[in-house]
Amino acid sequence: MSNIKPFIKWAGGKEKELPIILKNLPSSFDRYIEPFVGGGAVYLNINCKNSIINDKSDELMLLYKMIKKGDKDFIKSLNDINKNWIALENIVLNSSTELIELYNSYKKDISQLEKLVDDYISNHNQELNALLREDVDINLYNLISEIKKNMISKISRMYKLEQKSGDLSKEDTIDNLECSFKSAYYMYFRYLYNNKNKLKLSNSFYCAVFYFVRDYCYASMFRYNANGEFNVPYGGISYNRKDFTKKIEYVTSKELKDYLSNTELYNLDFEEFCNRIELNENDFMFLDPPYDTEFSTYAKNDFNKNDQVRLANYLKNTKAKFMLVIKNTDFIYNLYNVKGLYIKTFDKKYLVSFMNRNDKDVEHLLITNYKLEDDE
């Protein structure tokens, strides 16, 4: 088995469940297949020399492709984004005394907030204008306006917090103000991410923007507004010191690139993907599809009950061995409660025989079309 870690957080990642999944793989197979690869926790631990992975998310599979080929423009864009992230951090820390004075002046006369922020931005105009000169200056005005808006919002909230809980320390004041700058920088790239076609971003740059936004959005959430725009905010103060440099080093590492070199990548609907690669009895397929819940929209791709039925019907007839991990609901259980399939209850640590499908403590099902050791 391999021990390569996922390079992106993705909804429903299976890192914690790996011990059970890996323990219950079939004894042998020629090809490893994964139609819903997501963050790839299982795929990256299989170490099969003939792997084929797929996901319907265009941007996710673009990221896999960029890493696999070591795209130079993608890597340059990552480094440019990170360089300016660190430069922004230095602007805040080097002007910490000035920012403390700004906040204290605001507390003496709260009507002056916008002027105080405008003055600060004007005083640091040269530094701020220099931030995006590394081929990432798509709309510099948008970044400056985001900094102003975020500073005003954060300072107002800090003042209200102090009215309730007492004065913030100098360290907490700077941390909060730094968060306003970092949030503005994140929002700038979220704007680019949501306007790829309008701004005519290259695939390499767009993929770098996507990777940055996915790493710094709050709790790695997937959420889109009615216009299809990604609207998850910045992760907050605790994200101020996230080390994007290490992420860049990992996605450009020889270890990861070599691992991906033995893998075919697809970006299709799961059924089209499976039909395209012509599964046979020497294949093993691991499936971790979007769950059967009201929140079934998966990275802008709906996966509804009809899709769950399509998946179940396909699996009941596939020649390949498969393991399906999915959240337990009556609907899902009834789809797979048929002869020839084996259903086990599945929690974070244990796999047991399925005795009572109405057991509310049962979170997941592990379903296979081959017998596990304790089925014998």
C-alpha cells in the first residue's frame, strides 16, 4: 500500500475510514477504478500500477491533470499567489503600530472610520499596488476595494465585541486586522474564480486560483448562490498562518507526480466513464458517491435519487468487483438489499454484520459484490 496524502480537502473524504476500507479490499485485482475520486484518499493509498480515476467536477479533474503533467504555468501561478499572500502579511505586521493607532483613533471618534481606512490605504498605496504584479493583476482595483470594505467591517465588529467583552489585546487587534486583509485577498481570488470566462483566465491560472480558494475557504465547504457563484467566505483568523508553501511543495513533488503517472484521468458522468473503460472481472472498483440527502449538489453537479438508482442498477450488473461506501438511509438500503450483494454496517472503527437497518446509530453502509472474510 502507498501512504501518499490527499492534496485537497473534498466533501466526504475517507481518510478516517481508510483502515476499514483497505482491510476489506479484494485479495487481488489488475486495475483499480474509482468513478467518484474526490480528494482521492483511497486511490492515493492503493498503489496499483494500473489505476483509472474519474470525477464529474471539471475543476477537480483539471487540478489532477495539472499536477500529473507538472504544468509550469500552473506552478508559477501558485508561487505568485503565495508570494503576494506573504507580502500582504508583511505589510500588516510592518505597519502594526500604525494599525493599532488607527483602531484607537476610531474608538475616539467612530464617525471617522472610512477616512481613517482611506488614509491608511493611501499611505501604503505603493506596497499594495505592488502586490499583484506577478501575472495575477486581473483587477487591482477590486483588491483595494475589498481591503477597504473588509477593514471597515472588521473594525466595526471588533468595536462591538469590545463593548460586550472588554478591550482586545494588541495581539488580538492585529490578528483581527490581518484577517481583514487576508479575507480581502481571498475574496479577490474568489472573484476571479467566479468569473473565469468573463475575465478569460487560462486553464493554468484558473486551476491555481481554484486550488488557493479551495484551501482557504471556510471549512472546505461547497456552497453556491442562485447564480451558481461560489460564496463560501474566508476561513477566519485561524487560517492567517496556513502554510500554502508546503501545499505547493507537495503538489509539485516527484513522489506525487510519479504516483499520478500510472493513472488515467477522466472527467465524465460515472456511467459514461464505466462504459468507456469496459470493466471486466479482473477490475476492482471503489465507489464513494454523493450521499442520499437533501444536500446532494456536489461541486455544482447534482446527484439526485435518479442518479442513485442508475448507480445501483449499474453495480448490480457489473463484471468488476466493487466496494461501495455510502450513508445509510432507507432509500439506499432498499436499493442494495438484493441477492448477490453483501451489506455491512460501517462506523469510524468497526465493520459488523447488518442486523437492524433501522438502527439509528448506524452511519454508513459498506456494500460489496464479493465476500469479505467474515462472510465465509
